[in-house]
Amino acid sequence: MSEKLIIFDTTLRDGEQAPGFSMNVEEKVKMALQLERLGVDVIEAGFPISSPGDFEAVRKVAEAVKNPAVAGLCRANRKDIEVGWDALQYAKRPRIHTFIATSNIHMKYKLKKEPEEVIEIARDAVKFAKNLCDDVEFSAEDATRTDLDFLCKIVEVVIDAGATTVNIPDTVGYTVPMEFEKIISTLLNKVPNIDKAIISVHCHNDLGLAVANSIAAVNAGARQVECTINGIGERAGNASLEEVVMALNVRKDVFDFVKTEINTKEIYRTSRLLTSITGVEVQPNKAIVGKNAFAHEAGIHQDGVLKERTTYEIMTPESVGIPSNKLVLGKHSGRHALMQRLKDLGYDLSREELEIIYAKFKELADKKKEVYDEDLEAIVENQMSRV
Ligand code: KIV
Ligand code: ZN
């Protein structure tokens, strides 16, 4: 029997913290409703104390969605938590998410506090939050650069204080899969009350490892992954939701011990909604949702895909809500793809005609990045009018 993997989406909080990605109230509500259709379990709607607009956005999202839990981020102090609760309280399933940094670097230079003080602040914050809300998540910021014994200690304390989810963020994208797997197994083996909480992970992408690290953590026993649509987020971004979910789906044979409730057919629509709201496109080669993710240009690949699509496609575009794959015609394309496209455009050409068109097509393809249908039509019409 596979266990449920909770998908915690933080597009509206960590995602929008990235430069150029902020969203207004209306945009956040629109995005939240689409995230609900996508089937995420938790929507982190914002950081209520950070601005009146964000407070309002969290409140409106809390009122708008029905199925997912709605979380709001609060630093580990009573004021943040009170304000957070004011925004969250009307949600069907509110969650207070409170955090404090636990690494020596952060405690010494940023917080200027001793480790024991940090433990007491975390304990007090979680207890205070628990009096307001049953569902409390605690995050140990910069957990992957935190002394592991200290991390075990603070995790035990916050679970005793009432945290039902304990999040282990790789705040600066510093860890690597083997190490992260070990951190999660150590917590699961050493923290005596760990079975009272879900272990969550939250990976940043500074070394391009956010998805790999999240998956390694799931392998070790984490049962919540925090991620964002298109992988947006601070600096190099967060783990991309679509990549985590599709890695687990496509490789069900490896990950048969977990399952998510994501409706993968809504992935592309969600990605497009985000790019239309923020005005920031994903790179063409972005896994799953990029313009080239299901496009084939090389002749050998096009020939393979035309014969049997699984030769070069490990998932179908339809499975993520993209209507079809794309055979792009360019200088690497071969006769098979050209013939297919000409057929699709309604031309029934003889072998000789095709050879002439193919030569003209190659000539043009060497001068352009992509040969479009209109270009092909022009070549064919031009050629036909000569005979
Ligand atoms: O990256 C991080 O540590 C965070 C926490 C606040 C969860 O975003
Ligand atoms: Zn983060």
C-alpha cells in the first residue's frame, strides 16, 4: 500500500518572494483556485504580517478555497502569529506555519541568539499557535546547515509543543541528495516523538538540486514536499511541483511506496496561468512545461517518434495537459517529418516532388531557426507554379 505524499504549494508565498513575481490579491485568488483544481493539499497563500495587501490576499484565499489547507507564514513570535491567524481563521482548513533559523550562522549573525534561546522561542511560538489552530507547521530555517544533534533536539521540542508538521528546509540550496537523505533518516531514527508529526522538506535550487533533494528526502521517509509551480522562488527558485510530481508518476515502478493526489492534466494550465499573471515565461527547455519539453527537431528523433512515440517520450504531453507533441522543422529534421507535415498541410506529393521540396526546405532551414508551415506552403506553391 502506498502512503500519501502531501503536496504543499508555496507559489503564492516563497514563489512570489522572487524579484518580478509578486501578485496582487485578485491574482493570488485566481492562482489559488487553479491550484485547488490541480489537487494540491496545502496552499501557502502568503506572509500575512509582511504587508496589508498580503494579509488581504491570505484572507481572501482562505475564504475562496474549499479542499486544500491554507497556510500563512509567521515568524516565531506572538504578533506575527496573531496577525497570521486573523488572516487564516476563516479557512475550512487553516494552518499556521511558523519558523525560526537554527543554523549557527543564522543564530549568531542574524538572530544574535544562543541556541537555547532559539529553542525556547520555537517552543513558545508553536504552543501559542497551537492554542489558535490545530494544524501547526514548524520550519527550522537553514536546517541543512544546522548541527544535526541540535536539529533533532528542536524538532523534538516543537513536536512536544504541538507541531503536526515539521519542515526541514534547505534554505540556501546547499545540500546534496545523499546528505539530505541521511539528515531525514537521522531525524526519523533519533527523534523519539517523530511519529506524531509529518516530516516535510522545502528545497531551494541554488545548485540545481532542489527536485533531486526533495525526492531523496521522500525516499528517506519525508511525507510532505514543499514546491512551486514552474519552480519559481527566492534566487534560483524552489523545487518545481511539476517536476517532483511527474518524476514520482513516471517512475511509479521506483516510487510505488508513495502517491500524490495531483491531477497531472492540470499541470500545463496552471503553469500557463502563472506565466500570464507574472509576465515571466519559463525557459524553452524547462522540464515538463517548457516550449521544447515535447518538441522534436532532430531527424532521427522525429523518425523514431513517428514510428513509436515512446522511443523518445517518457511521458505523453496529454498526461500533463499539453494537447500534443510537436515535430519542429529545422535544419536537423529529416524527410519523414517533412513528409508528415506536408501531408498534414494537405499536400500529396510524388517522391520526385518531395525530393525537390526537401532540398529547398534544407536550404531555408540553414538560414532560419525554425521552418514554419507558412514557409513550407510558400516553397510548395512556388515549386508547383514552375511545373
Ligand atoms: O527557505 C526557507 O527556509 C523558507 C522557510 C521560511 C520555510 O522559505
Ligand atoms: Zn524557502
